[in-house]
Amino acid sequence: MPTTGIGLDLNVILAYLFGIILILFVGKIFLMPLKLVFKLLYNGVVGGIMLYVINFIGIHFGFTIALNPVTALVAGFLGIPGIVLLILFKIFIN
């Protein structure tokens, strides 16, 4: 079975950590309501897990989404709609 790098790469982990820290920092600076900050954090965690699950299942069908800082940020900020956007982008571009 070919390895396509579905494991979490250090760059992706650092991108997620950077994104989470950035959300918390920006939230404190602009005094965002705490509810919105937690929603963005929740979207980031769910987006990262969904990317991993899609790649874990998709490797059996030859469908993977690259795990890089751009896809991490899209999945993190948009959550599940971001994952759908990445899937549609992958389908229509390739």
C-alpha cells in the first residue's frame, strides 16, 4: 500500500496550533464575545479531525486532501462547510 502521508505532519500540527493561538489572541485584542472564540476553536478542531478522517477513509479509494497550512486554515475557520469546499475543490480541479 503506497504511503501518501495521511499522518499528521509537524507542519500541519504547527499550523493548527498557530491558528488556535491567533484566534485567541485576536479575540482578546478585539474583545470578541467568548462564544465566538469558542465557536472558531470548535470549528478548527472539527475541521482537523474531519480532514484526517477523510484522508484515512479516502486512501482506500484514491482520494486524499493534502494536509498543508492552507487546507488547515480553511478547515479550521470554516469547519464542516470548509471541508465540503475542499472536497468539491478537489473533485472539480482533479
